[in-house]
Amino acid sequence: MGNCWPSAARVDNKSFSTNRTSTPGTSKNISSGGEFSGSSVGGDSLLSGTSGIRDFSFPNGQILPTPNLRIYSFSELKSATKNFKNDTVLGEGGFGKVYKGVIDDKNNGGGQVVAVKKLNPESMQGVEEWQSEVDFLGRLSHPNLVKLLGYCLEDQELLLVYEYMQKGSLENHIFRKGSFQPLTWGARLRIILGAARGLAFLHSAEKEIIYRDFKASNILLDGNYIPKLSDFGLARHGPEGSASHVTTRVIGTYGYAAPEYVSTGHLYVKSDVYGFGVVLLEMMTGLRALDPNRPTGQHNLVDWLKPSLTDRRKLKRIMDPRLEGQYSVKGAIQAAELTLKCLGTEPRMRPPMKEVVESLEQIEALKGRTTKESTTSMHTRHVHHHTHHRSPLHPKYGSTSTNTVAQTLK
Ligand SMILES: Nc1ncnc2c1ncn2[C@@H]1O[C@H](COP(=O)(O)OP(=O)(O)OP(=O)(O)O)[C@@H](O)[C@H]1O
Ligand SMILES: [Mg+2]
């Protein structure tokens, strides 16, 4: 089984923008005159209603009428992160760096550990994404959505303060080697199921919310490996009335974005389901959505491996060898069937997220071959050895990979 894996080095998936005139290097540039509705902090123009949820299967989720956020001063965040010291960096994305910080909170008997995202002044995606994050995430509450605690808006400084997610991103755990033990099949299923619940919650809102950036790096894990979706900078409302889609500039991440969206800019709620299918395929195979260092014909994971999902023998070969002995054949087949549905070429062929959640619950209920399972596996026999190269298509992410920095803090 091990020898069917390409030995080529992997690279990160990249963000893209079709707006070629935008500042090079920004991952998700927003061009002028964009789609943003221009709501103000604390306003409720992005989310309607007070409860906002039309589906009662989300007892733990709610949409607040107004963002419930604390306003932090810049000096407070500066001291929380030791003046944004390099060794507090948890990672870096298109918006800027993310720092680990400790907020002095004498009333609560000590410091509160937080993650502080600081806008890089050169980032073109900044202000609008920042605003969208505040407006959406500031009002959304669900166990599988990361908690935005507050923000800072002072002079040219834009910062966001989140709950600290101790285990970092799912991307780190699946693709990074080194100190990370591979996640077991059971843990992968639990994580992807939680992420599916988060997405289903967004889609269940009275005014549906399209997340638009579903990918492994945006699924963060808390100390108990509970997954939470982060990054609502690209989120937007779904179509109104009888419309099936909204038309937007194409913005998102290569390898995860749905084909109809990339080719036409038509964004459906089901475009999120495609991105979900890509992450599901990544979980099953342990391979990145996009990797230009794989041999020709294998760069795009979906194009390369989708045909294998219908063939039992091939399926066994494409499963991550680090999972060997952990999953039942039935579980793998059902996961492959679900992945195929999510990756349907046309949006209407893809299942709604609620159905995806139900299917994953069924797969999770099938006990794997191993009876006792921990979150990480000690199976390292088959680990592929890859070097990690950032893609030239995403120059913002320099060779000093942000997530490599993150490892040193954990
Ligand atoms: N709340 C948090 N707690 C702990 N680590 C975090 C938190 N938020 C972000 N990080 C770390 O910072 C990294 C960078 O996050 P960020 O969202 O800025 O970029 P990204 O998701 O990699 O790329 P993109 O800009 O395309 O979304 C994450 O992958 C994660 O490792
Ligand atoms: Mg992110």
C-alpha cells in the first residue's frame, strides 16, 4: 500500500484571486467597488432577525442581534503579545500574523490566553475582511465556530482577538510532520463531523450564510481536539427569494473552491459543500488539495483521485497509509460515497450539510477495527517524508512557513 504514494514534496494550498490587478501576494484581495455591504461595527445589516435560525436542530447555536464584542486598546494587545514578539507568532495568513497573547485580567484572577490577528498594512484584503469577521463572527455562537472575543480599531491598526485554540489548525495535524503525531481515523471523523455541524449551522440561518473558505487551515482545534471554524472574512449571505445563487468576484482558495464558482463567479450554498468534500478527501488520503510538487496529473487532488472513490480496490490504495488497521472497509466505502456526493460537479447534485452531518454520524457509529482509540496514532511506519515548500503562486507566504513557527509554541 505504501508504495502507491508519490514521494514528491508537498506544498501548501494557496489562496487565489482572479483580480490580477490587485496587489501581488495578497491571498484574497478584494477589488475596489466590491460586494461588501458596508455595515458598521455593531450594526446588524449583515444578519437579519434576532434569533436568525430557522432550524431547531441547533439548540446550542444562536445568532445574537448585535455583536457582543469587547473593544481592546492597542497598547493592551501590544503588551499581551510582548510587543508582537516573533516567538509569540502562531501563524500567518493573507490578513496578517496571528499571535498568542495573554490579556491581563485581574478581575478574573489572572491572564486570559488569546489569539490576536493583526492586519498587515500591506494586505489588500484587510478592512473589508476585518469588518465581515466582526459582523458575522461577532454575532454567531455555536460550539463549532471559533469565538471572536473582540477587536481593536485604532488609527491604522486593525486587530481581532479570538479564543486561543490550543491545538492549532487541522492543516498542521494532517500535513505537517515533525512533532505532530498523525490523527487517527476516529479523531479525523470526529473533527470533520464537528466542522460539518458548524457549516450546517451557518446554512441553517434564516438568511443563509455561505462560509466560502472551507479548508483545513481554517478548522482550528481546541485542547480537546474540538474543531471550530475560523475566518469569516469571506462569508456572505446566500441568495434571497427564489434565486439559486449570488454572483460575486471569485475569491477563495485554489483546490477547495467549487468549479461553478471558479468558472462563473456564481456562489451557491452548495459551493461550501464542495469545499467540504475536498477536506473530506484530504482526511481520507492525508494528501493536500493542491500540490504542484506531485507528479504531473496529480497536482489537483480531486481531479486525480475522484475516479478512485468509486472503485473498492483503488479506494484501499488511496487511503492514508498512516490509518492502516483503524477503519472498517464499510466505513471507508461510506466515507468515499459521501465525498463523491459532496464533490458533485453541479451544486444541486451535492447533499445539504444537514444530510452530510447525518451520514458522518452513521460512519462514526461504525466502529473501526481497533476497539480502543486515542486521538493520535503511533503508526509512523508509513509516514511519507515530505519537505514543505510554499508555492510561488502565493508569495505572501514566505519560505518561513507560519505554521512551522506555530509548532514551536505548542
Ligand atoms: N484562534 C486561534 N488560536 C490558535 N491558533 C490560531 C488561531 N487563529 C489562527 N491561528 C493560527 O494561525 C494560522 C494562520 O491563520 P490565518 O487564518 O491568518 O491564515 P490561514 O487560514 O492559514 O490562511 P488564510 O489567510 O488564507 O485564511 C492558522 O493556521 C493557525 O495555525
Ligand atoms: Mg484562516
